[in-house]
Amino acid sequence: MNRVGMFCLLVLVSASVLQAHEPAPRIPAETLDDQQREAASFAFDSDERLNWHFIPRERLGLPIKQMSLAQRRAAYALLRSGLSHAGYLKATTIMSLEGILRELEKDRPGNEERRDPEKYWLSVFGTPSTTEPWGWRFEGHHLSLNFSSVAGLTVATTPLFLGANPAEVRTGPHAGQRVLAAEEDLARGLMLSLAEADRKIALLAAEAPEEVFTVPGKPIDLGGPDAAGRTC
């Protein structure tokens, strides 16, 4: 397998990470009223479980904005239980970028409503159990974290999306902040490490696309076949 083929394999494997040895996160004890519980709860096999996205849109589930302070603390505790310390910091910092976007786009109609650090939703699929399948999702603009549990173990943490806009904050008190700096720098380093011939094969476009290259519901096509005739 050449370098491009190995890179394709790494992408596919990382898109369906299995962590069968870690205990599933527990939902912190916090009472929701009946209306909140109904909004947050879905069957494990609900079509809503597949209805994930990272764009700024209205969602089903229980929004952070409608939670009490105690409930928000419980929701963030749940989020923290499913991520590493670094992952939790990335996720919450991505959420905070909405406030920066609100300021950058302050002249855009409807921007106060559109750019809101509290427009993130929590959804639970199935009943939390040590024997039956269940899962949960925390999602909003540029953030979609999905966890599934079977027999008390977290067996899947996919789909998972982390994005950052702006990729680099250029002005204000957070100037220089790059939430996904490590990932971006690693990707650039990988491309620079390839031989020129392999780099030409791996390069999808000379200029970055205006939007995310692959989105939910769109067939994944990362370019032509590699040297062995395979399509990544």
C-alpha cells in the first residue's frame, strides 16, 4: 500500500473509532421537568439519531439556552465525561467562537439570533442502561459529538465533527487563537512530508473549497483512484 492508500485507510478508521474498553459516561443526576425530558428523549432507533449536522440551524433536543444553571452544569459534566481534557477544552472553545462571530458579523441581519454560544442541544437516544443500547448527542454550530453505548461500554464515538470559524482570531482580546491549530499543523506537516509525486495524488484542489468538502447526506468522493486503482 502506498502512502496515499495508507492515508485513505487512516481516514476511514478514524471515522469509526471504537473504544470498547472505556465505561460509558453517566448522565449527571439532575431533574428535568416532563417537557424538558420529552424534548431531550428519543428512541435509540429513531431517525433523529441519524439527523446530525454542524451548520447553525434549529435542532431537536433540549437546548442549553432553556436549561437552568444546575441543569447546564450537569450537561457540561456529561460532555466532559465523554471527552479528554483537551477534547472538552476544544469543544467549549468552539462554542465560544459564536460570540466572536456575532461581533464580526454584527451588521448582518438576524445575527444576534444566528450566532449564539448557547445554541447547542443535548439529545438522549434510548434509556441509559448497562445492558441495553443507548446513546447521546451534543450538537450545534461546528460541533457534533455522538456517543453510543452497548452493555455499559462506549463502543462508538462517531460521527464526530469539530470545526472552527474563524480558524484564527485576528482581532480583539483573543487575537491569535487557533482552536484546531494542532490538527491543522499536523495536516500541513503530513502534506509536506510526502514526495512530490505522492503529494500531487493526495491534493484534492489547489485552492481550499469555500465550504466543508463532505457533508452529511452527500456521497463521499475524495478524488480519483490512487496508483493501484482504488478509490479513497
